[in-house]
Amino acid sequence: MNTISPAVKIGLRLLGIWPDVSYSTTYWLSFMSSILVIQYFQYLYIFEHLSMSELSNLVDGLPMTLDYSLTFFKLTSLWIQRR
């Protein structure tokens, strides 16, 4: 019996984190570069709406931006600690 579900295994292979996957660096770099592009535009939006008069726009966009930042750091940590 395998302790890792097939869905998690497929997701980790697509991200290039699963061991012994061919082209894992290419997969990981393409995924992480797309996250960085998304992050760039999200932070532009946050900094543009960083005023008290547009507080609702700031509160609306900030959780998703922080979530993507946390995801980026987690995936970077997984890539560094891969075996």
C-alpha cells in the first residue's frame, strides 16, 4: 500500500519536485516564472491602491497576494529540500 495518493504524485511530477523526473528543472522554472509574473502584477496593484481612500480594494487584493507569496516560498523550499 502506498502512502502517497496518485493525485499528489501527479502534481509533484508536474511541478518537477518528484525524484527522478526527466526535465524537472524545466518544469519547475516555467511554473515558478509564471508565479513570479503573477506576483509582480499583484504587488503593482497593491502598491497602487495603498491609500486609505481605496482601503476596500487593498483588503480585497492583499490576501491573494500574500497567498501566492507563501506558495512561492513553499515551492522554493520544496525544490531546495528535494531528494
